[in-house]
Amino acid sequence: MARPDTRRVAQCTPSLLLRGARLCSLLAVSVLMAGLSRPSPAFAQDPASVAPATDVNAAPVVPDIDTLLALAQQGHPIAQFNLGVKYDFGQGVDKDPIQAVYWYRVAAAQGHGGAQYNLGGMYFEGVGVQRNLVRAMMWFTLSAETG
């Protein structure tokens, strides 16, 4: 009596290839994002938002919250970004990730690279928004293209 052949042959179908490609893409994005983190508050400061100091050794003068808010509401992307940083890290205001995301998004829509990067970090970490790796990658990519 002959024994049945119990060896299995792997079948490579287009749907299996597509599924594998998607998993590889997701894995690659996850590995890439794992190495990225949001910048520190010191990095977040944009030089254009700092008033020129008369004394070379003097600390830079950063506008207060009311001034930043007024400028942000007038549509200045640097002020919008800096307001997002203030809410993100609780600098001079209560820490509020939802407000941070709002101001990052407004500045990012105007092409501010730092806001795009920070918004990508918020989506990647799920802070102030629901975690979304696709949107995180989109904002990180836009930030890289913006420079």
C-alpha cells in the first residue's frame, strides 16, 4: 500500500504577493518611524520669531502668548507653529495636545516644515489625535520635502 504524499507545495498567487508587499511596507514604515521622535522645545524655536537683541550676549526675546495668539490668528505660520510648540510642551500655557495639533495643522497647511514634522510626530505617537501611521508618514514626507 502506497503512502499518500504529505508534502505541501507553496502556491504563490498575486493576492499573496500583494499581501506580502503590504506587510513589508508596513514593517518598513514602522521601523523607520521607530527611529524618529519629535524635536525638543529648543529645536522647535524658529529664529524668525525671535526679536533681534541689542546686546549680543542677551537672551533672545520670545513674544508672549497674547502676541503669539494675535499673530497666529492673523495667519502667520511661524507664530502658529510656535503657539503649537507652547501648547505641546506646556511653555507658558497649560499643556494641551489638542490645541498643539490644531496650531501645528494650521501652520503645516501653509508649508511650515517644522509644523509638518511635529504634526507627523503627533500622529505617530497618537498624542492629541488618534494614532495614524499613514498620516504620520505623509507629514514626515512633506516636512522632508519642505526642508
